[in-house]
Amino acid sequence: MKGRTWEILKFALTGGVCFLIELGVLILLRDGAGLDTMIATPIAFLVSVAVNYLICVKWVFPGAADSGRAKAGFLISSLIGLGLNWVLMYLFRVTLGEDQVWLTLFGFRVTGYMVNKTIATLLVMVFNYFAKRWILKGRDASGDNA
């Protein structure tokens, strides 16, 4: 498997790992440390962005220039992603709630804020793929290399 399809699969795998890191940090901060969801969300997001950056430049987009422009672009797209993530979490909190139990698996309660985080992450992931691909690959980002 080569080209765009393989790149998308690597990006999705990286996103999945980073999502688990982000959700884990969010749960630790919210349920473990007692922080409000709207404070814990950006902290967890920033932790996962740091891991995401390292994996993206080394594995997902190999050969991407590690220039100041690429770093600045990645930072800007991540900050926009952070803003989108926070706004979505707020909207979901207001409309869907966040403390209700959706499911219990082996004694672990899946609550509304976890479901909200999952939905917000999926939406922001689409934005992040196209933004980071354009930043790290440049003008050839629109071409299909599959």
C-alpha cells in the first residue's frame, strides 16, 4: 500500500494513539484531579499535540521539511484545532450534558464528557489532516499519490 491511502492510514493510527493519550489525560485531570472539563480539555489536547507532532514529522509525513515554516504552520493549525476542540466540547456540554453515564464496561463508566470528546476529536481530526498535510507537504498536498 502506497501513496495517499497509506498516508491516511498512518495519520489515522497516529490520531488514534494520540486520542487515547488525550482522553487518558482528560480523564486523569477531570476525574482524578477534579479539574473542570473546560480547563482539562486544552491541557489534554496540548499533550496529545506534542506527541502527534513528533509522530507526524517522523512517520506520517516523512521527508517533510522540518523548517521554521513547517513548525509554525503545525503550531498554528494545532492552535486552530485546539480552538475548534474547545468550542465543540463547550457546545456538546451545553446541548448533550457531560455527567450522565452512557455505558458501563467492566466497572468503567463511560460518561457524557467522554462521548463529547470522542465526537469533537473526530471532527477536528478531519481539519487536522488537511491542514497538517498542506503545511508539511506544501503545494503537492492536493495531488493524489495513491
